[in-house]
Amino acid sequence: MEEFAALVDALVYTTSRNAKLQLVADYLRTTPDPDRGWALAALTEGLDFPAVKSSTIRNLLHDRVDPVLWSLSRDFVGDTAETASLLWPGPLTRPGNAPTVSEAVDHLRLMTRANVGVELPRLLDRLDADGRYALLKLATGAMRVGVSARLAKTAFAQAFGVSVDEVEEYWHALQSPYTALFDWAANGAPPPDTGALPLFRPFMLAHPLEDLQVDLADYVAEWKWDGIRVQLAHAGGETRLYSRSGDDITATFPEMADALTIPAVLDGELLVRGSHQGGEANELNQGGAASFNALQQRLGRKSVTAKMLSEYPAFVRLYDVLLLDGEDLRERPWTERRAALEGLLPRLPGDRFDLSAVVTADHFTDLATIRKGTRDEAIEGLMLKRRDSPYVAGRRTGLWYKWKRDPLLVDCVLMYAQRGNGRRSSFYSDYTFGCWDGDPDQGAELLPVGKAYSGFTDEELKRLDRHVRQNTVNRFGPVRETDRSLVFEVAFDSVHASKRHKSGLAMRFPRIHRVRWDKPAHEADRIATLLAMVQD
Amino acid sequence: MPANFSWIRPEPWGIHVVPADCWIDPAREVPHALVTHGHADHARGGHGQTVATPATLAIMDLRYNTREGAVPVDYGETIRLPGGVDATYLPAGHVLGSAQILLEHAGERVIVTGDYKRRPDPTCPPFQVTPCDVFITEATFGLPVFTHPPIEGEMAKLLARLADHPERCILVGAYALGKAQRVIAELRRAGHHAPIYLHGALERMCRLYEEWGIDLGELRLVSDAKKDEMRGSVVMSPPSALNDRWSRRLPDPITAMASGWMRVRQRARQRGVELPLVISDHADWPELTRTIEEVNPAESWITHGREEALLRWCQLHQRRARALALVGYEDEDD
């Protein structure tokens, strides 16, 4: 437990992704089984012990600390587990008989509501403050150390020199403490069997097209829909829905789990039905998609109400098929997989599935015209896929390209700046900017419309940092307010109505397109300009 | 029948000793000031007369040129103030020169602690427990979550990290008066004798400590050093310089901060600290409560900090106490 506690603390204080990878990889390499497996589980999906909840900890402490002192402390620290670890009337220094991670997990698993009040204190008494913190975080299932499941898996791959895509593929076939995964990666055992389970298969991704032109004889064009990329897998009588990062989001979209009953793994865009449709209607589109904003109502929920299901019904617009009726199609060319997908479509319920139509054009320049003409809210741009491309994990050069539609542009005025992280920690690199709420010469005010921290070069960053320091008019903790003098040309993908912001607007993917050192602030755009771009 | 103590009055900008018309650690200019120690939230320039220990006066002179009107009082020495008030300065163990002030008038004894700690500190004499009727105590770390670990462990943590990264340096943010010198002295005590590099803002105070007989070993200025020479070294700066442009001249610094607030993870994270060192010159919760028990006053008055929790503790232990609302005392950097 001491090593795990040290890892948790080191991760808390590390901001760089590479340094985090290194810390986790070192731990996984040097820690024995099954401790490292439990730790990996804690860092990825988190462990669940029904008898140990945040309220359990609170109750334990109420028996030991005055409730007023507890609540004053909890308010100051802001985290129940950390407050408890500090307030626990136990040794400050290491007691010397600390449990191992697996020993702690074994105890935690056996705890019941009836005996947790006796058993959990026994574990806590064997640990110092940092150990108690790590134990309570592990026990309550939320580490919050800035490590995503993907980062932990990448660290695993790095620790043992295996590919992260393989790790992803086997991951879902296994359960914590992932002994078979360590046997395979660290000890050269054969990989785990993934046959009869609805497992996640790593996505094939695309490179941006940028200035490249491709020959439409070799490449096919498809719309790139503005929903969330998902994978639906059905095997062994069970269906699971995965997000792009491999997270199981089946519970969020139960209607999709019910919709697929054929053994298959499908790749598509999850959208919700809406009145204003995306793309040109054709015989393959059986209904409209709503904007991303509508889809957002459904995201991030652990369970859904019947009202949600009926107001924002989900469906998947299919792009590809990876496995079908027990056959792995990933090595086959796109054209064959597409034919299989088209053949599959009649076997699927029409209200839950349709096909992402192929965009036909004679020549690349015609395609450019089509792309330019598209201002449909549910379309992010075009995809270009090599007709002979296999389905391979990750981004492989030359196979798939994404060709996003041109961003929207407005001129905004810099209002606030904050220092960045890691390499940029001494630079003011996070900018909040605004547009005028009327005529600036008639006393209009700036209202913040977005925040961006990318899109400029290192040289520009230095100059921007200098500008912020020299033009600060106010400080609020780490935030500097600047005078209203610098104009940014801000690029963004779309803009939506939002109650969360004072301006009533929220931009998607804003970034600094150009710094307009030359442009006077009063010539920047007004809120009205942005409002006209809203397409909800 | 509780004592009256009408001759000592807490006001928002300081504690007023009425018969003597003196103020303790006033936050604004007054004709007669009694100053407990040299930190900016307690000591300021511009008073007509300033009574303090010789070391505190030297610190104030360095910061505010306050030679005029300086009245030195040694530890254990008593001076008679107008109106029949006696003031005795006693060690507080906070920083060089820091004192508690014992005030006696009409048979009543009041102690104003200023800031204090009970841990050993190689840069100043230890806090002296002295009986009194009213004990006016600080409560900066007045929450039971604050138990400062032994400083030896924190030094070991710092030196282990330094040994692990010989190509980098460790930049330690520390309060310019007291904390910085204590960390340096403790590093020396832990056997670290290599040169330590200083941000310019720390130089004069370190020199002053040396003049007062505290050996800090070899100190060099960052501004005089080449980047490569600082690899594998400890660099000290005030907390405000940690994420400043100044740090760009250092070889890939690991950011550390020596402060009692580092006990709480989010506090350390907010400051972008990679290596938190839980080192404080203030009493932690066990020290605060132990001190009240040992001094055993008839009444405790609690100032600057988390008064509420210490007040609650006094209540739970049947001790008479009240919270004072004084302005201007902040110790975000300790």
C-alpha cells in the first residue's frame, strides 16, 4: 500500500502527461501481482466495494471527531477521503505493518454494512496519513489523480513494450486484477481469449487532409457527422456500446443495446433524432438528426429517464462493420466491408440504424464545391477513405482522411488571461475573449464568448505573454484582466445558445486563428454577428 | 468572577493597550507600537516609536528603514510603559527575533503570542510557556487536519528527489523571512553542504541572519550563476517567483514549496507545486491545543486564522474563549 500511496501522491502533483506515464509504467513494472493489477483497476474503471461509501467514511469519523470540527475541516479540505485521512486518530508516521494493496482489497471485499465500522478502522490504523488517503480513495472508487483509463493503458503498454491497441482489445475480456493481461505482457503467455464476448475493438482514425488532393478513383467520400463516434458490439447474447475512448456507455443509451441482436461489431456515429435533418435525404436516411447540442442532453448520464428516451431518441448512422456473424472483416478492403454493411442494414431496426451515405462526385474539385456548400448543422465535414483500406487500429497515413468544413471566424477582443500548465506554466497562454454587445463607440460592453489556448506559435506566445503582463488592469487570483486592446481572429466549428454563459452563447472548438496586432479593438465583431451564426 | 481587562482592547487594526496608548502589531501608523516580529502583516514602518527585540528591529530597519524611534528589548527583559503597564518580551519560536509580549497591569497578566510554533528551529530560540490570565493566540493552522510532520522527513523527501534528478534543480518557494533561512539551516543539518542558490529577493535577509550568528553555509545568487552550474542544486525563491518568468533561467526546475498549507493536496495543486514540503513556522493543531493547556489561561482570545475551530475546541474542553476580528493578518504563503 505504501508504494501505491506514493504513486497516487506523485500523480496528484504531476501535470505532464509523459511524467505520469513514466510513473504508472514504473509502478506496474516493479510491483508484484496481484497488487499491480488492483492498482491498474483502481486507476482505470475504479473498484466498487458495496459496503464502503463516502457516507461510511463520514460515519466512522463522526464516531471519533466532534461533528463541528469535522464539518469545518471537510469544508476547508474539500474532499471527504482526504479530510478523513488527516483527521484519523492514528499514527502520523508509518506503523510498520501496512497491508499490501491486494490484502486491503481482500478485506474491503469481505466487508459488510454490519462490520465495516470495525473492519475499516483496522485497516486505517495500519497506515500513515498518505496511506489512509490512498486506501480511502481506492475503496470509494474515485481516484481523481488526473489519470484517464486510456493513459493508464498506455502506461501499461509502455511498461511492457506491447501495443496499446492490443491492450485495448484484450482489456474488456478480462476482470481486475487483470492477471492474464500481466501474464501475457510481462511473462510472454498467450494472449487472453476474446471470442464470445462483446468486446471493444480499437477504432480506425483519420488524419486531417490539409492541402492534399486525392483521386476519387482510389478514395470514396462520406459525410462526417457531428455526433459521437461509437462502436456497437454484440456477442454471446449481449450488446455493448463503446465511446471512442473505449468506455462502456451502454447504460447511457439502453435503446441501442436492445437494437442490435446480430453477432457483429459496428462502427458509426451516434446521433439523436431531430427535426432538422443532416445531409441530403436519400433512401438510406430514414429520419433526421438533431444538432450536437441536442445530443449533449443525453451524454454523461449513468441512467436515463423515459422522458429523455422519448424526447431525444438515439440512433446510429453506420460507417463500417468490423465483425459480422463470427467473421472478422477487418483485413478486407473497405469496398467489401461496405457491401457487407449494406447487406446487413435490412436486418437491423430502421428506427435505430441508418447508413452514412456515400457522397458522389466526379472529381475532387466537385467534392470541394459540395463541401463548401454544406452548412448543415449535423455535418462536420467529409471523410475520404481509401477504397482498398483495411480496418486498422489508430491513424495510419494514407488510408483515411478527415476534411472538416472551414471553420467560422469572428474577431474578438482579449479580456482575461491565465497561465498555462507544464511547459507553459510561466506563460499567460489561456485566453478569454469577448465581443461587443452593441456599438463600442456608444459605450457598448464586451461580453465573454469563449476561451482558447491554442492556435498560436511559440514565438507568438512569447509576444502574447508580454502583452498580457504589460496591459494588466486587474488581478483575480491567477487571472489577469487586460485592457481591451488586442483583437484575436477566433476560429470555431459552430456556435450554440447556452444558458451557462453571460453572452448566452457557447462556441465549439474555439482556437486563435490569427492575432490581429493591427486591428483596433472597436472594430471587433459584435454579439449580434455570432447570434446570426447560431443554428440550434 | 472573570477579570475585567478593560485596559486591553482588540480593535480591527490591532490590539490597543489603553493606559499606555500603545498598539500591538498595528496595521496602520501609530505613535507607539509594540511589534512581535518582522513579518509584513505584523510589522510596518511609519510608527513614531517601535518597541521590539533587537533582531526584529534589525529586520524592520532592513525592510522599512525604521531606525528612528526604535526601542530594543531583549528576551526576558521588562520595560515600563506609561499608565503603569509592564511589557516583557518572551521567545515565540516563530522566526528570528519573534516574541510573545506579556503585559501586566493592575495585577492582570495578558500574553499576545504574535505568531508562534513549538517545534525546534535552528534559527530562533524556542517558545516559552508562561502563565497568564488572558492568552491571545494566533490560529493560522487552527483546524484539526493540520498536523505538521517532522521536518527531518520533509528534508529527506527533498534530498531524495534531488538525488533522483541530478540534471535538474529543485526550486523551493519559501517565505523570505524565516522560512527560507530555516529550510537552508535544516538542509545543512541534514548534511547537505553544496552551494544553495538564491533569488535576489532572499539575499539581504539571509545575510542578516548570518550577521545574527546563524550559519547558512555557502549561498550563491541565481543571477550570478550559469544555468549548468545549478543542475542538481537547491534554489530558493519567494513563493511569488515560483511560476514567474524568472524561473525560466533555471535548469528544468522541479517546483517545491515549503508551507504548512501543503498538507492539503488541492492547495498544493492550485499553486502548481510538484513537490510539496509540509513545513510551517506556525503552530499546528496539536501545538495550539497543547499550548492552551500548558499555559492554562483563564481566557483565550483567538485571532487571525481559523478561529472557529479552536473556539469550538475550547468550548468542548470547558475553556473560556472568544474570537477577535483583526484585520490585515494573512498568511497564505506560510
